[in-house]
Amino acid sequence: MVRPSRYDVDRAALGALLEGQPRYRVDQVWTGLHQRLAGPEEMTDIPLALRRHLAEALPAGLALATEATADGGDTVKWLWSLADGARVETVLMHYPGRSTVCVSSQAGCAMGCGFCATGQAGFSRHLSAGEIVEQVVRAARRARDDGRRLANVVFMGMGEPLANYDATWGAIRRIHGDLGLGARHLTVSTVGIVPGIRRMAAEDLPVNLAVSLHSADDTRRDELVPINRRYPLAVLADACRQHVEATGRRLSFEWALIDGVNDQPRDAAQLADYARPLRAHVNLIPLNPTPGYPTRGTPPAGVEAFRDDLAARGVNVTVRDTRGTSIDAACGQLAAGAATPLAAPTVRRARR
């Protein structure tokens, strides 16, 4: 059993640890952890003996294994070792005036999307809410040290957040209520776990929803995103509509452009017909290379043509800035230093 990390402890448990101390100590330590982003050993406003006690009782959940930087230092990727030896990755991206952290919700992933390095590596375990929150805290500290401000959290790292719903939503509540990031600055990305999308729609925090779509044709999406066999496109659209109506947030579709697979005019027409009724924004992402998937991403000219085709069809569309490719930190590349990935499945190329 994994020992709870310091950010898995709630106020009641912290109060038990501080039994016999003045009542204000709970708020003092809680504020230190979540607002000052400090470890117990750094809380010089509490007695040294208590600092030592808390450092022993509240161990860090993430141990740094490696750090890599790219894009002139504006992209930072961390590989963390967890208490049981599982490994996950977190990516911090600096932009002018803001920073965004991409966090993992699982060690590995069971969704089986063959073009994604995490999916190629397989599933290890769910992360706890505290392990997710601690990724955000570490990123916020680094942003602060770099003279930046962490403004956004995206659940787009390793794993499927909605397959680990309780921990994901517990982390969201802590990030919102204690770290102070507003709901509109939190985005959950999913391959289309419909029950999780419906649960999110009923929550009281209107976070953003991004769906990794990649095809608007059920037959091809069955191959690219196997969960589509359980929750096909019509069912997914209904859940997305429910979320949009309940939260008032704009829906986003993520579309990894794969050369000759989902980047043809027919694909653009299908995507436009699917996205327009939902008023969804489309993020185009040229497929990033992974060892287990030989098909290349769409070349720049094809990306531009696909974007222009969607725009002409009335779709709000952007091409995502690719960051961290040189350190395997870009979309679909996180694999936590896994060994040689599984062989990629066969994917039918689109008719031209």
C-alpha cells in the first residue's frame, strides 16, 4: 500500500498530527503547504522540533529522477519517482505573462491509443489526489523561482484523468480551493470517457473540457482511440453537449494530424460537421514522433491546408504550438522513461 504523501493529508488529518499544538498551527501549516508552497522543513515560523516531526510524518510524494529543459528554458520536463517506484512525468511551459503545467493522473495509461507513447507503455497505477496536487505545487514553485506565475493547469499528461475520477476531482478541488487557481484555468482532457464527462457536468466547479477526438468517423476512431467502441461519437457528442450546457465553458477538440490517416478533406468535412453543432474549438496538433508508431505527422503544408479547410467550414481552429519535442515532452510523448514500447496497431490510411 502506498503511504499517503503530504498533499494527501486533509485538514482533519493534519489536525490530528498537530494534536496538542495551538489551534492556529493547522492554518499555519496548511497555508505553508498550499500558498507558500513550502515543505515542512522550510516553515521557519514554526518550532524546529515540530518541523522535524512534520517532515517525517508528511513525506514528499515525488522524488526527482531527472529534469530536462528545451525551448531556451521555457519548457521543463520532470521525471518523478513515486513512493512505490512508479514513475510519472510533468511538463511546465512558460509563455509571455503566464505559465502552464501539464500534469499526469496515472502512471501509464490503459486506453491503448497506439500513436501515444504513454498508451504504448501500458498502465501501472492510478495516482492519488495528493500526487497530482504535488505536481502542481512543484511547478508553481519553479515558475515562481523563474520570475513567472503559474496560471493554468491542464490534465493532459500521462494517463486518462476520467478513468481516475475521484482522485482527479479531489485534486481539482484542492488546486482550486487551496492553491487558488480559478475553474476557468483548469482543463481536463479525456479520450471520451462518457460517464466521467457527465459527472463533471454535474459538479459545482465549471472546469474546461478537452476531448482527444482525432477522428469524426466511428470506424477510424475505433482504430485510433479504442474507447470509441464503448462510447461512439454520437454518445460522446451528447455528453459533451451536456457539459457545455451545464458549465457554459467552450468545448475543445484535440486532433493529432497523422499523415494520410486523418488529414484529408473528407476528415475536415466530418470534423466540421461534428464540431459546429457543439460550437467546439479545434486544436490541431501535428503528430509528435514516438518509437512505437511509425506513421509520421502531417507535414506543415498539410497542417495549414487542413486548418484553412476547417476555417472555411466555419470552425474555430488553431494549430497548437509544439513545445518540448526535443526532450520528449510534447503531446503524446510522455512515457516516464519506459522501455521499448509495444508495437503500433495497423491503422487504415484515408482515401485521397
